[in-house]
Amino acid sequence: MTRKEKLARITFWIMLATLGSRALGFLREVQLAYYFGLSDMRGAFTVAFKIPNLIRTLIADAAISAAFIPVFTESLLKHKEDRAWQIGSRMINMTFLGLSFIVIVCEIFMPQIIRITTPGFSEQAALFEHTVRLSRIMFPIITLLGIGGIVVGIAHSLQQFTAASVAPIFWNIINILAVYFWTQHYGIDAAAWGLLAATGVMLTVQVIPFFKAHFKYSWELGWHDPTLRHIGMLMIPVSLSIGVINFNALVNNYFASQLGAQALAAIDSAFRLFQLPQGLFAIAIGTVLFPTLSQLIIQKEYKRFAKAMDFGIREIFFVTLPFTGFFMILALPISQFCFERGAFGLQDSKMVAVALIYYSIGMAFTSANTLLNRGFYSLKKTWLALNVSFINIGLTIVLNWWLMKPLGHGGICLATSLVSIFTFFGLLYLMKKEVPELEATSIFRSLLKLSLLTFIFSGSLYFIWTILDMACGRSFLGQLISLTLSFGLAGGIYLLLGLLFRLEEMTESVKLLTRRMQKPPVESSQIGLPPGPPSPLGH
């Protein structure tokens, strides 16, 4: 099996596992909507989860993993396994100590943190107290998720993707069971305790590849290890870059809290829907390509690196743009089908729909930014991406202030989309300067063609859905049929037009599918992916 076929197979299984995880995660959101709607308690839970999640993303997950994977991969390729295991062990230990200290400090000063990040809640004593309590319950997850970031980074460097992909499935199952069995007795606290327990279970699943690879764990810290210091230096710009992104999220949180807990909860529910295609396609493509991109840079294969980036970005546009049209055209029916039951009413659905429409404008660009950022991490040029992120701070503040007045909570979501679009063009410009072999014109040409197809897709979608909606009615089954069938038929038109116009993205996907069935030899150089070397530890 060639490198390209191998990556295609891995991507397929990751997408399948991610689909299962996203489906369960969506079910978890539906469950929370059923029990709590867009109530103040739901808003308190949203804020309480968002703050530790932002800190985790800043310090633990993406920063550590992004800075760690290239160095660990290089150790596997150039040095002995024992040294790689030593680096991995020391990173796990240092991460545990550092994040545990942060947890303790934040637990002590939690009321002050909530007042600063969510000023709108400070005026309501009961809501404020609930938010502080829920935050304190969930805050220890950043330590577990931080260790998980290292564990997943090691597994990906070893080309082991399965455990990391299925672990979130267990995370969602535990959350769902906790809410189902404990809500009657503990209210919204059940969701908080369930989230903490689920994170522990997820970390346990993520560790499984270590046994297969015979990972040699040691308790040493390695304060003076030059490799750890190198990783730390790489983490600084990554952490700052992600910190800027998270600061933007805190800015959104700051402005949204002034609109009330309902607005915060509506934005969060819309964001969960918005994340479905991004998590299914963009993250799967980025996850599989990242170790390969790192290897290409180590081997100084810049032309193949550029081709891989070009291929990845165009494929992300190809699969996410139809979802942009789907979410924008049918935002209200989607919101009603997904959430409108129990404590979640029509007005709640309308609020989520407004947020979803504005979020969807930047969906494809947000997804592409995931891959572009990973490209900079592979190049070890994390400071370049940081330059764009710094500009985003002022842009986010100005756009939130300007758009929130006329558009309410929808303005906050629109600001997020506009910042994502700006980020994409900024990152692409910097990537082109760093890697001149990258064909930016082919990306723009692809974006224009796919946008035209998406416009046709959207018109077809609305026409088909209108007919099916009248025929099937608004029962749960009727909505399911009208939404899925209209998307399927309009999607068929999208794919057919792609074949008729001989779009590269479409023909490449068909070639991959054909080769998967016939299994003839494939030239890996077609998308710039080298045939070797495999991970020293195998699979």
C-alpha cells in the first residue's frame, strides 16, 4: 500500500470515528437543551465550561501538542527510541505539575475570574454563584486534557490514530449517562461532574497505544533537558497565538454576557452545530497530514510540502462549502429539528438560527485555518502565525462593538466569521512568502469555482426542502426526511456539477475511491506525500 493510499485509509477511519463522536456530542447538546433550554443555568454551565476549556487550549492541548509533535517526530527519525520515550515522559510529568499549579490558583480566585470574563453575570447573585461553583467542579479537567495532549501527540507521531479518535466517543457517552441519571437529583451540577469523570475515562483510552508501542515511562522531570527547553521555546509563540485566539473568544464572552445568559447559551448551541463539519473533515485532514508535513520539512521536501498544503486546503473547501450553504439556508429548520423539545422553545430556536447563519459565513475559512496553522507548526515558524493573531485582537474588539448593537448576538458570530476570513488570507500570504512553491492562485481559483457550485447547491437545496417540508410535515420523522433528503439530493447536484466541470477536488476524490476499490499502484508524489520512511516503531 502506497503512502497516499495509507493516508486516505487512515483519514477515512478518523472521519468515521469523528463522525461517531460528533453524533454523540450532538446528542449530548440535544440532551442539555431538552433539560435546560437556553435558561440561566444553561448559560452558567456554558461559561463554566468555556473558561477551563480556553485555558486548556492555550496551555495544554494545542500548544503542547503542536510544539511537541515536530520535536518528538524528529527524535524518532534521528535518534534512538529510548531518547524519544525519555522526552515523552518528561513532558508528561512537567505538564502535570504545571497545570496542577494553575488549577489550584484558579480554584482560589475563581470569583474574580468570572467577574472579569463575564461581567454581565456579576449583577445577578444567584447566576454568578452557580457559575463559580460549576467552574470549580470542572476546572481540574485542564490537567487531564493537558496530559492527553502529550499522549495524543506521541500517538500521532507513531502514526497511531485510532485510540485518540475513539476516545471522545467514550467522553460523550459518560457525559450523556451522567446527565440522564443524575439531573433529577443534582440539576445542572450533574453535567459538570459528568464532564470531569468523562475526561478521566477519555485519558485512559488515549493511553492504550502506549502499551502497543512498549512505551518506557519514567518519573524524571528533566529540568535542564535542552530538548524540553527547545519545546518550551516553540510553545511560547504557539501559546501566544492560541492565547490571542482564546482572548478573542473571551472578548466574545465579555460582550455576549451583556446580552444575558440566553444569548451566551444560543451562541454556544450554534457553535456546536457549526463545529460538526469542521470536526468531521478539516480536523481529520489536518490530523493525518500534520505528522507527514513535519517529516517533509525535516527531509527538506518543500515542493511536496507545498503540494500537500495546496491539496489539503482545496479538499477542505470542497467538503465544507456545501455545509455553509446548508446551515445558512435552513438554519431555523435545523435548529428546530435538533433542539426544539422539552424546555427548548421556538424563540430559543430562532436565537440559535440567527447565530448559526452568521457563524456559517466563515466556516470554510475557519476549517482551512486549522491546516494552515499546522503547516506553520511543521515549519517551526510559529511566530509568523502569531503576527496575524495579534491583529485579530483589535479587529475582534472593534467588530464586536460595532456589530453587536444592530445585530445583537448575531453580530458577535458575524465578527467571528469576518476575523476567520481575514486570518485565512493573512496566513496564506505568510505561507506563500515562506514556501514560494505553494500555488496560491490555484487555491483562489478553486475557491471561486466551489463558491459558484455552492450557490447552485443552496438554491437547489431550498427548492427541494420547500417541497419536502410541505409533503412530510413537521413531525420528528418528517423533519428528518426533509432535511436529510434535501441535503442529499442537492449534494448530488453539487457532486455531479463537480464531475461535469472536471474540478480537481472532485476528480481526485473519485480517483482515491477508485484506487481504494481496485488497489493498483499509486504515485504518492501526486499530492506531494513521500513514500517513506514509516514510523520506526511500526503500528
